[in-house]
Amino acid sequence: MFENLNDWLYHPITQTLWQVLFAIIIYFIVRSVGKNIIKKVFNKKQSKQVSKARLQTLEKLLLNVFSYVLFFIIAFNILDTLGFNLGPVLAAAGVVGLAIGFGAQGLVSDVVTGFFLLLERQLEVGDYVTAGGVDGIVEELGFRTTMIRGFDGTLHYLPNRNITNVDNHSRGNMRALVDLTIPSGEQTDTSIKKVQAAIQSFDHPALVTKPEVIGVETNDLSATVIRVIAKTENMQQWAVERELRKVIRAYFETEEDA
Amino acid sequence: MFENLNDWLYHPITQTLWQVLFAIIIYFIVRSVGKNIIKKVFNKKQSKQVSKARLQTLEKLLLNVFSYVLFFIIAFNILDTLGFNLGPVLAAAGVVGLAIGFGAQGLVSDVVTGFFLLLERQLEVGDYVTAGGVDGIVEELGFRTTMIRGFDGTLHYLPNRNITNVDNHSRGNMRALVDLTIPSGEQTDTSIKKVQAAIQSFDHPALVTKPEVIGVETNDLSATVIRVIAKTENMQQWAVERELRKVIRAYFETEEDA
Amino acid sequence: MFENLNDWLYHPITQTLWQVLFAIIIYFIVRSVGKNIIKKVFNKKQSKQVSKARLQTLEKLLLNVFSYVLFFIIAFNILDTLGFNLGPVLAAAGVVGLAIGFGAQGLVSDVVTGFFLLLERQLEVGDYVTAGGVDGIVEELGFRTTMIRGFDGTLHYLPNRNITNVDNHSRGNMRALVDLTIPSGEQTDTSIKKVQAAIQSFDHPALVTKPEVIGVETNDLSATVIRVIAKTENMQQWAVERELRKVIRAYFETEEDA
Amino acid sequence: MFENLNDWLYHPITQTLWQVLFAIIIYFIVRSVGKNIIKKVFNKKQSKQVSKARLQTLEKLLLNVFSYVLFFIIAFNILDTLGFNLGPVLAAAGVVGLAIGFGAQGLVSDVVTGFFLLLERQLEVGDYVTAGGVDGIVEELGFRTTMIRGFDGTLHYLPNRNITNVDNHSRGNMRALVDLTIPSGEQTDTSIKKVQAAIQSFDHPALVTKPEVIGVETNDLSATVIRVIAKTENMQQWAVERELRKVIRAYFETEEDA
Amino acid sequence: MFENLNDWLYHPITQTLWQVLFAIIIYFIVRSVGKNIIKKVFNKKQSKQVSKARLQTLEKLLLNVFSYVLFFIIAFNILDTLGFNLGPVLAAAGVVGLAIGFGAQGLVSDVVTGFFLLLERQLEVGDYVTAGGVDGIVEELGFRTTMIRGFDGTLHYLPNRNITNVDNHSRGNMRALVDLTIPSGEQTDTSIKKVQAAIQSFDHPALVTKPEVIGVETNDLSATVIRVIAKTENMQQWAVERELRKVIRAYFETEEDA
Amino acid sequence: MFENLNDWLYHPITQTLWQVLFAIIIYFIVRSVGKNIIKKVFNKKQSKQVSKARLQTLEKLLLNVFSYVLFFIIAFNILDTLGFNLGPVLAAAGVVGLAIGFGAQGLVSDVVTGFFLLLERQLEVGDYVTAGGVDGIVEELGFRTTMIRGFDGTLHYLPNRNITNVDNHSRGNMRALVDLTIPSGEQTDTSIKKVQAAIQSFDHPALVTKPEVIGVETNDLSATVIRVIAKTENMQQWAVERELRKVIRAYFETEEDA
Amino acid sequence: MFENLNDWLYHPITQTLWQVLFAIIIYFIVRSVGKNIIKKVFNKKQSKQVSKARLQTLEKLLLNVFSYVLFFIIAFNILDTLGFNLGPVLAAAGVVGLAIGFGAQGLVSDVVTGFFLLLERQLEVGDYVTAGGVDGIVEELGFRTTMIRGFDGTLHYLPNRNITNVDNHSRGNMRALVDLTIPSGEQTDTSIKKVQAAIQSFDHPALVTKPEVIGVETNDLSATVIRVIAKTENMQQWAVERELRKVIRAYFETEEDA
């Protein structure tokens, strides 16, 4: 009887049937396991940065892709078990896949970079940043594209892969810097003292540290450039710089008239 | 008899015939399924951006490609079953395919990028954009090429892969900015007041916010550059800028004469 | 007898002979089918852009390549059937092929790009274009190279892959633009009025829209740049610009003398 | 009996069971060995540069990845032993892996570079460096990104792969260099002597070597540029330069008045 | 006896001998056929562009390469038939080949490009061309390198792959262009008339069309730039331009004196 | 008995045991041979350029890597002999390896370049060089990084792969070159004679050849630039140039006063 | 007995022994043949360009590499014959090889380029060349690096792959070119005549053709630039240019005084 069982067990048809059955079982197990994993991952990842609607879209997309890929693998497997030579199909699919893959390389690169930009919070909506050669306020962070609104109103779409160095100007206090070019004909010392006098009582709500004259910034004995710097609250540096310029100019002009 | 059936079932010729038959059946099933999927996808994707004619062309093209590829795979399969060694053919085809693939890499890249440009609506016909080093109004969005009409009348053809950063100037209000260089010999304060007086009653149908003097933009004490900015409706920024310049100039010129 | 037939059918020598015969039959079928397809494709594709002579050359070339490739594949197949190990030959051929393929990558890229340039009619013989860093009139469109005649008489040969962005200046009306720098010492308003007077009665056979003064284009209060634009027929923009300059200059010069 | 043992030992079912058992044993051995190695490596690598929390995160991550990868390999192995054809699964996984791999190439490159930056201590938190086109003080060193705070307050995020040449300005004493442009009308020798007199008694707490006049740096006989250099403590070079300029200017100005 | 023949025919040793013999026969056939093809191709390709000596060198080289490659393939084949495992040899050869191949990629690229440069006659010895950033007269066209003699006597060696855009200045008539900057203080109209008078009777043996004043080329009302163009024989454009300048200058200078 | 021996020899279990034993023996042989070779190579390579400590570190590292790699290969081999399917493991390892390999490509490139820089002694510690866009004195030569100290005190870390062209300024005598711009108003001949007189008795300990006036270097008739060159000892060129300038200036200034 | 011989011949052990023996014989044959070929090639290639010492070094190196590679191949082969599975070893070696190969790509590229530079004699020791962005006299030509001595004494090491375009300034006569800017206030004709008079009797030992005035090179009517060219012996162009400048200046200066 052992011999018979053996016969039955190892008869080619039985084996084929076994394998097909086996493949179908594996299919249902892997499918339900995989779907659960995807769902769990998405329930965990409810960060504030990405809206809920986008996450659900992504989840649905991933579930679909997973189901289709799994189905094709199992179908291929069963066909292969039934003795159908799938080499050429696979080869053809591989070539097409590679071709698309090369073309879509940028896309994958976008998504990987986008993922890390979100994870490391290099950019947040509302930040004033310089990235990928573009300057402006971040309007939207996508998996493939980041939208930055320039100061002149232009909306810049940047594929994430173009964002390598990120200069985030909204991460702490900024520096206001004014390089004054003073017309010659005055002693350096006098000029410095005048500037110091001009900014003596300078005040601005966004000031973090008071403005300071840090010295002469030019090598030419016949020209005088004096540098004044101050620490200001974020995004207020230009306002402070303009105010500083106005105050100092007014001081010098009054002096001249006097 | 079981033995006989076995014999018959596993006789090489029978097997070969089975496999050929099997391949043909698979061919017809996959073909009709595939064609239906392609058709469904195209019926769904009736977006406004792409004209119907183009979609039908694309559908036809895809159906043809699919039929030919499927036919070749099945033919190869049958030949292989009949004992014909197809290795060299496949190898040759692979080399040629790879060669063309490398050359056509740009093409695939164009189509993938074009697809996302359409999907994310980064560009729409009639938008004023800067993309791929070209400046102008979008005239046509293709799967491979985008046509942009420059302001001097030139028609720019851009392969989509060249479009990475898109600067869309038609997404919201724009800023009008005028940096006035005022000849020296006047107190800064007076100059600012004059400019403010000049733009006091400035009006323009495209204005969104009134123009404002935001301050002095130069570090040189002997030169005065005053910046005026205003928010305007889209594409009206240049007209507003020109109007602003004219109004301020007129004010200064009248003053001088007075 | 069945056993005998079997013997005969599956005897190695018979099998070998069968396969050789089979290969030869396949050879002749594929060859005639392939040749017919190539011929048909060429009879259809009689576009105006490519001359008939070139098409025939290409057809002949393709037929030859096809015949040789097919012959080598069949020969390899038969040798393989006869028990000759062709692995090394294939490997050697593959390496050489890959080496040449890498080197010839540019060539394939040229042909693919050239094909789309012709198909999408981005360039036509006689167009005035800027492409691949070259400016001029298209003289010839080839599968590998495009010939552009520069305005100074130079003939530029561009490999098609170098042509990515195409700026076609022969697709519709063009803009004539004159930025007049007016010597200071005159009210802006007066200057604008003078220019308007000068171009009042300006006429030119190539004008599409009358020239218009669109405003002041400079921020410096002590300098005046007035912009005049007009729409002209294609390729007539320079003539119109020169004519405009002459007319306005004459007007100003007469005024001065007066 | 030997024959029987043989039968039993080499019976397909027994063999399959053996192999599955074997695979499971191997799994547990490799798993515990691998985990121990990872833990040991992390206990050793307690450098000062990387915080403990980050190391623990990394360790956990690595342990997870290792467990999953091992599990999948063993699962594949057992499925394979049970006669399930896993070729297509592997192929599909391979293609997806390759695609992601290409896209994530930058990521791997970041980590490898980051590892060497930490190991060779090219950058340390608090250093003033120029790297990847960015200038500032290192704020944080990550495995993927380095954060550098610019002097104007901007926070620069640099993917480590962008850091190739590192210019570390915090590795030893620096040089203060002043190129004085002296207005013509004076003998070179006199000018040099004046500058030497001016810096005779110059002192600054950050000075390492006294400032020296090293000579004339211009070829034009009608202009005089005199170079003064000094060695200063790190990060004090600008203060010293400014002080030097002030002292020399004062000397010249006093002379003139005298 | 049939059985015996079979035995004899399929005895391993006999088979091995058969295969070796077969390989040797194939060797001699392929060798003589290949050599004849190479020779025929070279007899046909006697173009004027390439010297006979170079062709013979190339032919010899190709024959040698072909013989060696063929010999190695056959030798490998026989060794393989004799049961020698050549996998490692092939693998090693493949790796070395690939390594050299990558390095020699530029070489192949040179030859492919060189071939098309010759075929399309983009460059001919004696042409005045601009190619690969180099300007001069073509001295020699090689399969790998092109030699261009600069006008200052320098000999430029260009690897053909560096030659992408070819600007051939020896393909038809050239344009002579003179942009005259006329000192201000004269009516535009008068200036144009003077220039026209100056070139009225201008003649030069290389002139194809008479020089023409095409108009004013500057926007600044206080400066006058007048453009004169003429068509000249190839390579005579500079001489004509110089002559034109001399004639017009003389006219203006005589006028002044008068 | 022969039959028995055969049985025993070719019994699967015996064979497996044989192979395992064989593998272990091979392991120990290869290990000791390999270790000896590594040690010998390191004893030979005691160059002066690389410190002994670094060599020992490298030797230890290599020995470890060698041992681990060998161990894994043998372990894989034995597992394979025991019927464990290692394909997936190898495939997984291969993909991970490739991924890391791509990322670490720069690392390998650094080491290969570094090896040749040391071997060809292009750079030596203390040399003044320009390499990879950096200027300074070589401080340390590493296998991965080269440290160069800039003249302003900055320490530059250069990954060796960034070092392609090396400009070594410490390989022989240098040239001192002074281009004198002489104010117009003097005959060229007189100027030359004056300069010659000025440098007649010029001496400097670092001079290799006396300074020479080599002629006029400007085409403008109204300006005179005279070039003086001299050969100096290495690194003394700037001192000599400054001295030359001083001497000539003094001469001219004295003349003027006279 | 035939059966016995057969038995003996095809007994696995005998076969294994045969194959090992066979491999060893092949090893000795290939080794001696290969060594002879290498030696012959080197005896032939005694060019003047490469020193004998270097050739011998290279020959030794090649012989060593060849011996080692051959030994490893044979050893692998024998191990394989003895039933040792070498797949993992080969795979590991392949990955390492590939990794190094990618890193060493530049090296191979250097050698290939260097070979062609020597073969085509584009550079020879002592030539004055511009290559790879470096200007100077070739000092040494290596297989990997070329050493060029700059005119300021710097020694430039160029990896050969950086040498693409070679501008060899030592291949024939050179041109001396002087563009004279003549101060305005003189008729063009007079200026030309003066220059012609000045260079009438100009002579220089390195002159190949007498200097010629070729005409006016500027479009501005108020400035005069006259071009003089002459053909000179190699490397004498600068001396001739300086001499020409001196002679013409002297002529003009004398005229003025007169």
C-alpha cells in the first residue's frame, strides 16, 4: 500500500494538482497578511504634515498594486506548474519594465527624497526657504512635487529630486546687516562715531539684540564702508535693515545741514 | 487502462499538442481580457486637458502594440514547444531592444514626465510659465512635447523631460515692484514723502492692494533707491509698474519745474 | 509498429534532421513575411518631408539588415541542433555588440529624436529656428543630422540628439520691440507724446497691428527708456524695428533743429 | 536493512521534511548569532559624536531589518523545498528592488559619506566650515543630512552626498590679511614706512604673530597696494582685520591733518 | 548492425571526435568566408576621403582580429568538447573585457562618430570649421582623431566624440557685416546717406552681392550704429569687411576735412 | 569488492561527507596561504609616505575581511553540499551588495586614486599644490582623504577622487613675473631703459637667474606695459616679485623727483 | 574487453583524473605560449617615446598578472572537477571585482587614452601644449599620467583621461599678431601708412614671412585698431610680437616728436 500511496502521491497529475492547490492557498494567506500590514502601517503614520485624504488615496493605491502584483505572480506560477513556458513573457515584461524603470527613475527619486523631506521636517508649509534654485514660501508638500510661492506671486513646482540643499530661513532669529558707504572727506573715526550716535536710540519691535557697529569693511583708504549688524526676529530682517538705513541717513543728513 | 491513459497522456507528441492547444486558448483569453482593460481605462480617463481625438489615437496605438506583443509571445511559445531553439532569436532581440531602449530612454522619460504634468495640472493651456529655460504662454500640452509661445512670437517646443522646475506665473495675484533711483541732493525723508504723495491717489483697475513705499534699498549714503510695491491681478503687474513709474516721474518733474 | 514509429520519430538522428528541416522552413516563411511588412510600411510612409530616394535607400538597408540577421539566427540554430556549442560565439558577439552598442548609443538617440522631429514637424525646411545652440534657416532634415544655415553663411551640422528645445521663429506673427533711451532733460510725458506723434502715421507692409507706446521701462528718475511694440508678419520684425527707429529718430532730430 | 535505511533516508518525503527541519534550525542559529553581532558592534561604537538615543534607534532598526530579511529568506527556502516555484516572485521583487535601488542611490550615498565624515571627524558640531556651497557653523551631524547654520541665521540642510570638499575654518590659527589701496601722490617707500609705523604698536588679544608689511601687491606704477598680514586665533581673523584697518586709517588721517 | 552503427555513432568517444572534426571544418569555412567578405568590403569602399595606405592598414588589422577571435572561439569549443570546464576562463575574460570595454567606451564612440563624419562629409580636408570648441582649417580626418590647424598655427587634435555640432564655414557664400558706430552730432538720415555714398562704388573681386545699408541698429537716441552687409565668396568675408571699413572711414574723414 | 568500493565511494552520504571534509581542508589551506601573502605584501610595502601605524591598521583590517569572506564562502559551500538551497540568500545578498556598491562607488574611487597619488608621488606632505579647486600646503595624505592647509589657515579635506589635475608648485624653480603699467607721457624706449637701470643691480638670495626686461606687452599705443621676469627658488617667487616692484618703483619715483 | 576499457575509461574516478591531468597540461602549454607572446610583443614595441626601463617594468608586471590569472583559472578548474562547488566564490569575486572595476574605471580610461596619445604622437616630450586646461611644456608621458611644466614653474600632473582636446603649439610655424590701438585724431589712411613704414625694414631671425598690415579691425569711427600679422618660427611668436610692438611704437613716438 505504501508503494501505492507513493504512486498516487508522486503521480505527475496529482503533483500538479497539489501544487496548484498549494499556490492558491498561499495566495489567500499572503494577500490577507499583506493587506493587514499595509493598513496597520497607514493607521500608525497619521502625521500632521500629510492630510488624511492623501493618505487614504495612497493606501488604496498601494492595496490595489499589491493585489494585482500578487495575482499575476500566482497566475504565472500556476501556468508554469501546468507546463506553460513563461520565459518569453517574463523576458518581454522585464525589458518593458526596465525601459519604463529607466524613464521613471526620476519619479522614484522624487518619492524617496520627498519621504525624507517630510520625515526630517526640512520644509514645512509656511516656511520661507531657498531650495532647488527657487526662493519663497512653501505652499504644499507633495510626495512628488513641492510647491513654493515666490515673493512676486509666481507659483514654483519643484520635483522633489531637485531639492538637495535646503536653505530654511524660518528656523530661528535672523541677522540684519547694513554696509554703509560713506562719501570720503571725513575721518574714519568721526564716521564711526556718527553711525554709533545714529543707532544709539534705535528701536524696533522685532529686534533681538541691539544693532552694533562692527567696523570698517574696505581696504581702500579713500573710501569708507562701515558695517552695522543686529539680530532680529524671523522674517523681520529686511524691515529692520530698511529702518536702520533710514535712521542713519537721517542722522547724517541733519548733520550736514547743521 | 490507467497505464494506457498515462501512456497516452504523457506521450511526447500528445503533450506537445496539449501545450500548443493550451497556448492558443491562453492567447485568446489574455487578448480579450487585455483589450477590455485598455478600453475601460480609456473610457474612464476622459479628462478635459487632453482632446478626445488624441485619446482615441493613443487607445488604438496601445491596442495594436498589445496585440502584436501578445502574438509574438504566443508564437515564440509554440515554436519553443515544437522544439525550436529560440535562444539566439531572443538574445538578438534583447540586444537590439536594449540598444533602442537606451536611445529611446529620453522618450520614455518624456512620456512619464508629461503624464505627471497633466495629472498635477502644473501647466494648463493659456498659463504664463517659465519652464525648461523658456518663457511664455502654454499653447499645447502633449505626451512628448509641450509647446510654449514666447512673447516675441517664437514657438518653443520643449521635450517634457526638459521641464523639471515649473514657474507658473498664472496662479494667483502678482506683485508690482518699482525701485526708484532718486538723483542725490535731497534729504531721504523728503524723497520718501514725495513718492508717497505721488502714489497717494494712484489707482488702476487691476490693483488688489494699494501701492506702498516700503523703504530705502541702498547702502550708499550718496544715492537713494526707494522701493514701492503693490499687489495686482494676474498678468497686470507690468502695466501697473509702468503706470506707477509714469505717475511718480510726473510728480517729481512737476515739483522740479515748480 | 507504434513502437517502431516511436523509435523512428524519436531517434536522435531523425530528430536532428527534423529540426534542421523545420528551421529552414521557418527561415523562408519569416523572411518573406518580414520583407513584405518592411515594404508595406515604406509604401505607406510616403511623407512629403523625406525625399523618395532617401526612403528607398533606407528600405534597401533595412531589408539587407533583416536578411543577414535572420540568416545568422537560422545558421546558429542549425549549428546548435547539430551539437555545435555556440555559447562562446554568442558570448563574444554579445560583448562586442555591447561595446559597439554603448559607443553607438548616440547614433540610436539621434535616429529616435530625428524620427519625432519629423513626425511632430517641429522643424521644417526653410524655418528660421534656434536649436542646439545654433541659429539659422533649416536646410535639410536627416535621420541622424539636421543642417542649419546660419545668417553669416556658415552651415551647421547638428546631430539630432543635440536638438532638445526647439525655438521655431517661423510659426506665426512676430513682435517688433524698440526700447528708446531718451537723453534726459525733458519731461517724461513730453517724450512719450513725441514718440506717439512720431509713430502716428507709421506704416509698413508687414505690420499686423500698429505700433504702440506701452510705457516707461526704467526705474532711474534721471533716465527715460520708452518701449514701443508692434506685431509684424513673420521674419519682418527686424525690418519693422529698424524702420521704427529711423522714423522716431528723424522726428526727434527735426524737433531739435526746430 | 541498509537498503531500507537508504530507502527511508532518500525517500522524497523524508528528504523534504529533513530539509524543512534543517532550514528552521539554521534560521534560529543565524538569527541569534546575527543579533548578538549587531548588539556587540553597537556597544563598542559608543563614540562621543553620535548621541546614545540615535544609536539605539539605529540598533533597533538594524535588528528589525535583519529579522525580516532572514525570515523571508527562510520562508522562501521552505516554500522552494515544498516544490513551489518562486522564480517569478524573486524576479518581480528584483525588478522592484532595482527600481527603488536606483531611486534610493542618493540615500545610500548619503549614509556612506556621512559615516566617513563622522569617522574622520572632518566636521564637528560648532565648527565653522564651508561645504557643499554653504558657509556657516555646523549645528548637527546626521547619517543622512548635515545641518549648518549660516551667519545670517538661515539653517542649511545638506544631504551628506553633497559634501565632498570640506573647508574647515576651525582647525588652527587663521590669517588676517589687509590689502591697503593708498591714494597716489606719495612715494612707495614713504607709504610703506607709514603703514609700518601705524602697526608698530598694534595689539589685539587674539594676535598669534604681530602684523607685518609684506610688500607692494600691484603692478601699476600710479597706484599703490600694500599688503599687511598677521596670524590670529581661530575665528578672530575678521576682528583683527577690522582693527588693523581702523588703526592704519587713523594714522594716515592724523598725518594728513598734521 | 543498425544497433552497432548506433553504438558506434553515439559512443561518447566517437561523438567527441566527430564534434572536434566538425569544429575544425567549420573553422576553415568561416575563416575563408569571413576573410573574403572583409576584402570585398574594402575593395568597394575606396572613397577619396581616406588614403589607400590607411585602408590597407585597417584591412590588415581587421583580418588579424578576425582570425584571432575565430581561432579562440574554435579552441574554446574544442576544449569544451573534450570536457574541459571553461566557465571560469570565460567569466574572467568577461570581467576583464567589460572593464576594458568601459574604459574604451570613448574609443568606440570616437570610431562611430568618425565614421559618420566621413560618410556625411560634414568635414573635408581644407574646410574652415568650428567644432568641439576649436576653430581652424581641417588638416586630417582620422577614424579616432581629427586634426584642425588653428589660425595662430596651433595644431588641435580632437577625439571625434568631442565633435558634435559642426559649424562648417566653407559651404557656400559668406556674409560680410560692418556695424558702424558714428560719433553723435549728426542727423541719422545724413549719416545713412553718407554711408550709402561711401559704398556706392565699392567693389571687390570676392563680392557676390553689393553691400547694402540695412538700417539703424541701436535704441539709444544719442548714439548711431549703422549696419552694412554684403554677400562675399567663401573665406573672403574678412577681407571685404576690412575693405568696407577702410572705404567708409576714408569717406567720413574726407568729409570732415572738407 | 570493486563494486562494493564503488558503492561505498559513490554512496550519496559518503560523497557528502567527503565534500564537507574537502571543503574544510581547502578552507584551512587557503586561509593560511592568504594570510601569509597579505603579511608579506605589507612587510615589503614599508614606504616612507605612509606611517607604520596606518599600515598595521590596514593589515589587520584586510586580514579580518579576508577571514570573514573566506569563512562565509566555505559555510555557504558546506550548506549547499548538505542540500540547503542558498539561491535566495545569495540573490538577497547580491541586491544589498549592489545597492551599497553603487553608493560606495565614490569610496572605491577615492582609494584607487589615493593609491596612485601615493605611488606616483604627485603630492608629498609639505608641497604647495593646487588640486580639486583648493590651494595650499599638503598636511596629510590618506587613502580616502587628502588634507590641504590653505594660506588663510583653513584646513581643506579633499576626497581623493576629487583630485584629478594636480598642480604641484614645489617641483623646481619658479618664475617671478612683474607687468609694469607705466603712466603714459614717456617714450617706450626710455621707459624700458629706466626699468633696465632699476633692475641692473637687483639681487635677492632666492634668485636663480637675474631679472630681465622681455619687452612691451600691450597693443595700445597710449599705454605702456613692460614685462620683467626672473627665475627664483621655489616658494620665493612672491618675495622676489614684491622686491622687484619696490626697487623699480623707487627708481621711477627718484627720477621724477629729480 | 572493450566493455572493460569502456568501464575504465568512463569510470568517474578515471575521468576525474584524466581531466585534472588534462588541465595541468593545458596550463603549462598556455603559460609558455602566453609568456612568449608577451615577450615578443615587447621586443617589437621598442619605440623611442617610452624608455626601456619602463617597458621592462611593464613586461614583468604583465607576465606576473598573466601567471597569477592563469594559475587561479586552472586551480578553480581542478577544484571544480574534484566536485567542489565554486559558484559562491566566483559570485563573491565577481561582486568585489565589479565594485573595484567601477572605482578603477578612471584608471582603465587613463591607460587607454595614454596608449593612443603615445601611438598618435599627439604629445611629445618638449612640446608646448594646451591640454586638460593646462598650458606648458610636456615633461613626461606616462601610461596613467602626463606631466606638463607650466611657464611659471608649476608641475602639472594630468591623468590621461582628462586630456581630450590637445592643442599642440609645436607643430609648425606660428603667427605673430599685433592689434594696434591708435589714439584718434589722425586719418585712418595716414595711420596705416605709418605702420607700414614702421615695419618696412623690420627683421627678426625667426621671421618666416614678413609682417603685413591687413587692415582696420574696429567698427567705431572714432577709434582705430590696425592689425599686423607675420609668420614666425615655432615658439618665437611672442618675441616677434614684442619686437614688432617696440618698432612701431618707436616710429610713432619719433614722428610725434618731429
